[in-house]
Amino acid sequence: MPMINGLETTKILRSNGVEVPIIAVTAFEKDQIAEDIYKIGFNDILVKPFNSNDLYQIIFQYTK
């Protein structure tokens, strides 16, 4: 995103009480960023490149 990244966007959403599930889609290794991602308020992490089935499983997990 040109003006703001997903981390900052999530911080703003969470600080305004938005509780919708937020999934981080990243090229970083999950072990490298998991602690920070969850602390900010993301619900889950999907590492690129990813299998579409992994995406569907995560979406299903948060929409049932």
C-alpha cells in the first residue's frame, strides 16, 4: 500500500474497536514475525507463496 502498510492499518482498526478477523499475508517466515503480528491484533498469518486450500481453511475457520 502506498501510504500505510497492513501493520499500521491493523493497529488503527483495532484501536477503533474493529473486531473483524484480519489475516496477515506475508513473504516473511512465520517464526520471524508471529509474535509481533499477533501482538498488533492480527488473527492469523498466511505465508506466500501459499496454497489456495490454506487460504480457504483460514477463511472457513473465522467464518463458521
